[in-house]
Amino acid sequence: MNKTKEKIFKAAIKTFSKSGFYKTTMEEIAENAGVAKGTLYYHFKSKDDILDFLIDEGIKILKQEAIEEIGKLNNAVEKLRKIIFVQTNFLYRNHDFIIVLLSQIWGHGEVPRKFREKLYTYLELIENIIREGKEQKLIADCDEKIVAAAFFGMISSILALKVVEDSDEKFNPQDITDSVFNFALKGLQLQG
């Protein structure tokens, strides 16, 4: 991504997150990005075009970070722990992205459907790890699609709430990773 597009990317995410997609104008995005309106239109035809780019790029970046990290591991359970950490860390660093993504993937129609399809490319990565864990006899038989969506949903919801709370509480991606991972693998019920 070139520098101008990166500035637009960051400004649009922040503006969409703060004002909402429908209330945001192209003028606001250009102003927040520090670029002329003509420059913005040179790169993007419309707000919809910008939103499409944001979701596409954000998911690509998240997926690439995850692939790089899990590629170093062989054990599916450790890959799952690592992907939870990567997603937690990514969404915290890009907390406005999760607000925009979650606000756009729900609902009916062409736009939410298109964004869910992009999200599924990331979820397939988690599904493959779960499938691998089942083959390695490390993960119980389960529906990979449901479990992958549950992991994504838990982490995204936790991060979205932390962003909305805007508390002074110190954020620790490892603590969230450990909590989600332990809950998923061990459940809530006391053993014994």
C-alpha cells in the first residue's frame, strides 16, 4: 500500500469508527487524511469503494500476520493459541478497524454479504488449524466452522467492548489470549 493510500486507510477507519459509515463524508476523510479531495477521488471513486478497500486490506493484513506466526509451529493447539494472540494483538492495535468491521458485516444485502465472504477467508485459516488438531488427536471432534466463528467472535467482542469502554485498564493481549484459550479448551465447569 502506498503512503497516500495508507493515510487514507487510517483516516477512513478512524472516521468511520467515530461517525459511522453513513454520516461520514468524503470531505471528512480527505481532511482527516491530510489530502486534497481530488487526491482522495483519484484513489477511490466513492465511500463504498473506500469501505471495501478497508475491509479487504484489514483482513489481508490480519491473515498475513497469522500465517507468518503459525507457519513456525507444528502443533495445532499451539497454532490455535498463536492465532488467538495474533488476532487479539492486531485488533487492539487497529481497534477502530474492529468497530468498522463489526458494524458492516451484520445484516442483509450485498455489502454485508461481500464483507462476510472476505472474513470467511480468515476464518478458513482457523478452521484448517482445528481440522489439523483433530487429525493430530489434540482437538475433540467438532464443527470447524462454528468453532472458528466462535473464536473470532469472542476475541472481536472482547476488543470491541474494551474500545467502547475506553477505560484506563491496562490491556494485555497475552491475558486475553490465555483466558479465551483456556475457556475454549477447558470450559467453565469445574472438573472433579
